[in-house]
Amino acid sequence: MLGMNETPTHAYEALTPDVMLDALATTGLMGDGRLMALSSYENRVVQCHLDDAPDGVGSPVVAKFYRPERWSDAAIEEEHQFAWALADAEVPMVAPLRLGGETLHHHNGFRFSVSPSKGGRRPELDDWEVLEWIGRLMARLHNVGAKQAFVNRPALDPITFGHASKEALIARQALPLEVEGRWVAAFDGAMQAVQSAWDAFKGAHIRLHGDCHPGNILWTPAHGPHFVDLDDARTGPAIQDLWMLLSGERPQQTQALSAILEGYEQLRPFDRRELALIEPLRTLRMIHYSAWLARRWDDPAFRANFPWFGTADYWHGQIGLIHDQTEAMEKPPLHA
């Protein structure tokens, strides 16, 4: 890991507005010069206004420039195929445009896609009817996801999100020496509980959205919710796409889960054994998040937006949270 005072360089420094507009032009879309950066740390995503948008392409569009070396072309194309399978099944999903017969494009060393620009706001997750509607939508996504498997995209499991994260943190020397031993001990204890729960679950693993937090579900009053951003689509248990919609204390989480499953089970059966994976999945996401920051530390945008990462205070806090999660995994799972 780069030292805290070193100045990093990153491939995205070459992704200037002119490069973005030139990239768009290679697809036959001519930007009028107006670009607006959209919220995204993993990739670079911009809204682009067009001159004389072709038939079937509205203006503005959203251009997504994929982080170099993260996914293979085959993995990105598999994401796009999943998005189009959802769209073809009339699941509200923002899928990349097919331009010149392709959804993945290359320019100046960058890979990118272009999608329609769809507005919306975060859903009101304290509204039972909204949660029930999202549950139905999630069931429709999973009905499509269960039809076939990913070939080029990894699974979400204790290896990829847990042990690989630990290896990345150690390799990048992200843990200060004075806390490394305590963090590793906390990690090892938590992962025993995670692995035990994982081994006990014998249910299905399907294609998932993978990162279905409230910001990736946009709501419009006329049409309800629609999904965005399949960048983290992976294989895993269905509950992964549900638990991030739960917040608050246990009674609030139980109530929200009941509403989501009320909608979900109208269209797809739900295996109640998956409820035992909620806290293990929460633990894996927490550990993976720290590793994600460490893996991206050469990107100046991360240093600017996460200046607290890597400090002793941060890691002391993480150790406490991991201990809390270990205790949470010892309690009976949520029920609905």
C-alpha cells in the first residue's frame, strides 16, 4: 500500500473530458460538450448531453468507464447479458444500449458502456407498501437470475469476500503494526462463525444483483422502483439482495423483512434457512469494504474521499465492529 504521504498516479488521470467525448463519438453519439459526473467511486460515470440523438437513443445518456483491470471483457459482457435478460423479461432494469451491435466499447485504453439516463429517488424504506413492491421486484430479478449461472463472474462467499480480503490487507500493509494482531484475531474468530453458517446452508446459489443497497434502487411515483448498476453482480444466496434493505434495531429489521418477503413470496418461494446468513453476509461485506479501500488506495479519488482510512482509529473501530458481528452471529437469526 502506498504511504499516506505519497502521491499516487492512476490510469483515470488520462480520462479527460475530451477523451470521454471522443469515446462517445466512436459509438456514433456526438456529445454537445455538457458532461456531469455522477456518484461512483469504483468506475467513472458521467451524464452526457447529445447533439441530435439518433432514433431510439434519448438525451442525455450515461457513459460508464470501467475501472481498468478490475473485470475481464467477458465478465463485463456477462453483466450486460444479465441486464438485458432482465429487461427482456420486463424487469425494470437500466440496461446498456446496443450501439453498432455491441454494449461494451473500447477507446484509448478504456472500456465503457452507454446507458439511458433514468431518474428517480431512493425508495421510502419505512413504507410497508414500498417494501412489498420491492420484494416483488426482487423476486422477478431472482427468477431470471436462477435460469442460468455466471461463467466469468465470481461467487460471493467466505473465500472471495473474507479470506481474500484479509490477504489483500496484509499484502498492502494496510494494517498498522500496533493493531494488526488484534484485527487478525478478531477476523479469525468472526470467520469461524461465518464459515460455520455457510457450511450449514445447503440451499441454492443464483445470479444476484450483488450490491442492492437503497441507492441502487431508484423510485418514481408513476412507475415504482427500478434497478441500476449490476457492476457487482455475482453468484450467491438470494438473501444477499434483501438484507441491505434492512436497517434500524432488530424489531425494525424484522418488520421490514416481513414486508419484503410478503411481496417476494407472491412471485417466488423463499428458503427461510437463508435468514441465518444475514449476519454472516453483513460481516463479509464489512471486511470486504476495508479491503476494497486498500485495493483502491492508488486512486486519488479514494484518498480525497476517505481520508480516515488506514488510521489507527479506523482499525480500532473495525475491531470493535467485528467483535459486535461475532456476537450477532451467535444470536438467533431474524424471522419473518
